[in-house]
Amino acid sequence: METPHYVAARVQRALAEDDRTTELGIRVDVRGEEVYLRGQVSCDERRHQIENVAREAAPGLRLHNEITLVEVREAGEEEHL
């Protein structure tokens, strides 16, 4: 079995290089047979895409998707100093 840091690196590389995600802002932690995804994204669809790519990169391991959704708003009025 691979060491946890090799598994985490493989998942992070897959998230960065897969055309469905191209994601660099997700933290991947591996503890035993479990993979934890942590970070923030702007929509639920993106969250699920990241989970799918991670599952493909770490088959047979239990995945915990702890990625949270953040509200992205358009810029407000310009602030005058």
C-alpha cells in the first residue's frame, strides 16, 4: 500500500490536471484508508466534480468531502477614500 502522502499527492495532482476540475485550492489529507477533501468552492456542481475526480484517483479508499460552498457576489460600488 502507498504511504498517505503519496496518495494525497496523487489526488492533488489529479485535481490540478483533470479538465473537469483544474483545481489547486483543495487540501487533501489521507489518514489510513480515508481521504479528506477540504476547501471552498462557489457551487455544488463544482464540489461534486472535485469529489468524482478524487474518487477516480484514490479507488478503494473512503472519501470525505468536507468542501464548503461560499457565496460569490458581484463587486459593489467603488469605495472612495
